[in-house]
Amino acid sequence: MLSRSTGGALVKAGGDSWFFITADYAFGHSLEQETSSFVREAGGKVLGSVRHPFPATSDFASFLLQAQSSRAKVIGLCNAGNDTVNTVKQAAEFGITRRGVKLAGMLLFITDIHALGLQTAQGLVLTESFYWDLNDRTRAFTRRVLPKTGGMHPAMSHAGCYGGTMHYLKAVADLGVAEAKRSGAAAVSRMKAMPTDDDAFGAGRIREDGRKLHPSFLFEVKRPEESRGGWDYYKLLATTSADQAFRPIDKGGCRLINS
């Protein structure tokens, strides 16, 4: 989902040349490989990549300079957590984005943007499957949540926990509490049979292999002067439909689908 939305959709929006800064372990390698595939599929070019040690890396200067020297329009950050936050901070210090280069965070959350601040994160492109200000239902969901979070707005990970729990409880109610307690497999089967619908993600479904299907959204972080106030951080650039956002079921290699 992250690779298709941020990679493929960003190429279509003009970011057709890429350089990757990648965490040197399986997660980073996979993210770079998947994103490179979607970039090329959309007609873009990958000009190079560099891998940084994981964990315990704090100085990303040499990696950013290599990315900048490639003259790529987009620098893809195939890392996560503090690594991504530190890379973005140092890119801002070097003025890389002021030279027209886009930073694409391959795994970031709105809580990361809040920690970075708009002055540092402005112009960054990322994908989330949930944004609190996306529509009336997401805003209503967020209003209910905020009193319990001390004002911290939910990210897609928090919304996902909510959506999954709500759908499980609906399936238990439909199946019957006694049967759900007796058989976890029956509860999961009922969850897959029932369409999903909640205020965080809207309508969707759970595929036979357990993948929850819903749209994904490509966002750009606003400039400080564009924001209307706290947590007003994103501009929507593109939407990837639920049937396109996730890896096709026949490409996943899941041996349990027909078991």
C-alpha cells in the first residue's frame, strides 16, 4: 500500500526520478524494492540508492549529500521511526527541499509530523490510510477520541486498532457471544463474511487472506502559513482505490487461503 501510493501516485504527480535512502535490514530493502517497482511501472526512473546502518545511526549527512548529488526530484526515505525523523530534520537543515527536491517518507504518521513541526516537515509527501480531517465521519470519530487522548490526534495505526476492534465486536454480536467464545475460527470467518463500515475508514471488507481493504491517501505536509491551526497538517494529493491499494491476493503466496 505504502509503495504503490507514495511511489506510483507521486510519479504521476511529477516526481519521476528517485533516489532512496534505505535502512540496511529486511524492512528497508523490501520497501525500496517495492517502491522502485511502482516508480518504474508508472514511468519514473530510479537514479540510485544508499543504505545506512540500522540501528544506532544518527548522522545522515553523507547519505543526504549522495541523494542530492543524484539530482533526483524525489528522495525516498525507506526507513522508519527516529531514523526518518532525523533524516527529515537534517534535510531541512541542509536546505535540500528549498532546492525543489521532494522528500517522500515511506512510513510516517501524523504524530511524527506533529513532533517535527510544520517548519521542518513542510512539503514532505507521505501515505496514510486515515486522516482526522478527511471527511465528516473521520472528524466525528476524532472528536469522540480526543477527550481520551489528551488532545493527541489519531494516526492510521490508532484508527486501525479501532476499526479492527469494532468489526470484531460486530461479528461477535452477529455470531453470538457463546459461539464466538467457542471458536475463534468461526469469529474470524464471520468477520470476513461481513462488510466493514466504521467512521475511521468507511465501507470496506476483509479479504480471504485476512487483508483489510480500503483506500489509501497520498498527502503533502502543509507550509506553516497554510495551516488553520493545531493538527491541520495535510493536503490531499491523490487517492488510491481499495481495489488498487493492496497487493493482489494471487501475488501474496498465502498458503492458508484455501485451507
